[in-house]
Amino acid sequence: MEERKRLEEEPPGGKRRSPRAPIWRDVPDALWDDWRWQLTHRLNSVEQLKQIIRLTPEEEAGAAATHRFRMDITPYFASLIDPEDPNCPIRRQVIPTARELEPTPGLMADSLAEDQHSPVPGLVHRYPDRALMLVTTQCASYCRFCTRSRIVGDPHANFGRRDYDRQIEYIARTPQIRDVLLSGGDPLILPQPILEDLLRRLREIPHVEIIRIGTRVPIFLPQRITEDLVTMLRKYHPLWMNIHVNHPKELTPEVTEALAKLADAGIPLGSQTVLLAGVNDCPHIIRALVHELVKRRVRPYYLYQCDLVEGAGHFRTPVSKGLEIMEALRGHTSGYAIPTYVIDLPGGGGKVPVMPNYLLAMNERRVVLRNFEGFISTYEQPTDYTPHDPSRCEYCRNQRPEPGQRGIFGLLQGDAMTIAPEGFQAVHRRLQTGGTETMPLIIGEPLPVVNGEVL
């Protein structure tokens, strides 16, 4: 049985392929390998889904709902679904269920407050030195837990030339931006001339050092990674790419070939993974995934706690599950195979790393730490350390500006003594009453101001 399966996936003298669903067995290889054919034959109805899998009542209700988040599944990715197993990790990621339609307290449309950090439509400037360009709302297939489901998949909410012009003009006049991430939607769905024009225009901005592309096309539509596309991309180095993989079963022969083309073109590859209940909430699954990624020259980058996005409540896990997974990775595999576990803070606070506590105690002489086995050791602090002298350091004298966003680092550098929430002083400038005596509560320091902005 295993030998037969191997021969099906790796025919003698032929190209390694994943098995196809029966309805596509007679499609010629030339068509199957054409990414345009894959896009035009996506599954998006109950009737089409029933041709390849046995739908559960919950799936049928979700797929039939008219007001749900858009569904499209490429034939290639649909062929990876186990037709009989409702718990198939591929299946759960792309087929709607009735649970998407249930209201869940605490979830929101724009949980990361991206719209509040958009100086121009489609551009998010949340961090001091980097910006996110949303260049399309379309994807090859649609993840049921999509953070941007408020706009992604909506053809009436797409971005066009005028939006691109405003986004690039903003970046050009904001010299602190050194790193630009193209996302959406999926940038690799754009017509190639439009994508190349965006890369060319960004590369012409002197202060843009790095361009990144965030994409799931190599996973949903590996046929799109053609030699022509790769040849175009390699003209715009330094160019980085982050793919999105949630389960080892997504790393098929076709995906392996697509990733090899990108890596061979000198494009550094990273991968982000969303922690999903019923898909990958298992330390052994994640460990297998990061090992398979590293074998394909992909650096595990982020393990995301699922965002508080409407329709995705049933995918959420406790944060303790993420910490358990990180505990199972650190010390049990190579450091470069370990992603950073992050929570993207609701309300636009950005990504915050979360990890097990390895630092147990510290004073001016010693640091007490533990390792993955529970072994506890003491690290001696230096007694003759000469602090760094910023006045003699050219990097300190010429540091990049981060007006109003120095945060905790700014406190360590002496910019201010405190960071106060909005309204903090007003709340505490109240009267304390005791008996017949009224006494004002005095706040001695005004709000700290850095570069003309209140911290």
C-alpha cells in the first residue's frame, strides 16, 4: 500500500504530484499546472463541494449561507482534503461551517485597528520604521479565520492605481519607513505587470531598504510560482517573502518545488502559522511542521495566537496552549526552527511575544535561569562593566527618528520618567474627602513630551 502510494506521487521519470480528487482525474497535466485554470475552476458552492467531499450538516449550512465570508478553493488545494473526515486539518481551514455565523462576545471586524493606523487608504503605518501596503483584497483561496475578512474577498473593496499612488507617495515622504510589506489579500494574485510596477516604484525610494511580500499563494496555488514570476522578483532584491503554513500536510511535492524556485532565486523565506483549534493545536504537529519547513529552506517566523476576528471564535485556543507548544520546541529542536509566539494586540497595539519564563530571579550580582529540562543554574553578573558611552558612538549620534513611538526603550534612554495613559492626569486630579476636610491630590509632574508629542 505504501509503495503504491509512493508510485502515485512520484511516477518513474515523471513529476512528483499530489493525488487529485476523482472529478479532476482526466484534466490534462498542462491545464492542471496552469495557475489561471486553477483560479477559474475554484469551488465556491455547496453543489461543487458535494462533488469532492461528504459534507456534514454544519458544513452544508455554513457553505449555503449567503451572508458569510467568501469561499473559494483551488482544485489543487481541494484535492488535499480528506473527503470522509470532517476533522481533516486542510478541510477545516477552507470550508465554512455554521459556527462562523454564531455571534461570539469579544470578537470584532477590525480587531487589530488597522483602519485607525491608515494615513491613506490601504496603507497601515503602525510601527515606526515599517509600513504595510494592502494591494488587493483577492486571494487564491480564503482562510476561514482571516484577520481581514471585513474587506478580503470583496471585489467592491479592491485597491487600484489611485490607491497605489497615494500609498507610495506617503512612503516617499516619510523617510523613517525603511521596510515595506506588501499584503492584502494576496499580492501574488495581482497581474504580474502591476506587481512589478509596485516593486519598481518602491525600489526607487532611497530610504526603502527592504521589501517584503506576505503570501499564501505558494500553498494554495503553487502553480503560480513560475520561472517568469521568479525571474521578475529577483530583480528587486533585497526582497523577502513570508508564506503562511498551518499544517505539515500542506507541504506537498508541488509546494516543495515552488519554494525551491523562490529559495534558489535568493529570496529569504519565512513562514507564519496561526494556532488553530482542531488544526494544529498540538506540540507534535507544530514540531513536525517547523522541521518540514526548515528542510525546505523556510525559517519559521511567527506562531500567531488567533485574532479576535468575527467568525473565527471556534478556532481560538487558550494562550496556555501556545505556551505549551513553545515549551515543547525550545531545547527540543534547533533554535532557527523555533518561531516567535505572538499575540497581535486587539486595538492596534501590535505584536507582543509570549514565551515560557526562563528567567527565575535576578539581583546586581547573579541571574538565576532554568532550561527546558528544569535544570536551574546561576549566571554571574560582571563586576567591572564599563557602560557604553553614547557620546562616542556614531550610531547613537545618528539614530533613526521614532517620534512619539520610543515607548519603553525611550524610558530606558531617559526621554521621560513616565508613560501615562490618555486621561491619566485628569482622572487623578480629583478631591479626596475625609470628614469635614477637603484636600486636593497633587500630581507633581506634567505629561512627558518627546519631539513635540505627548507620550
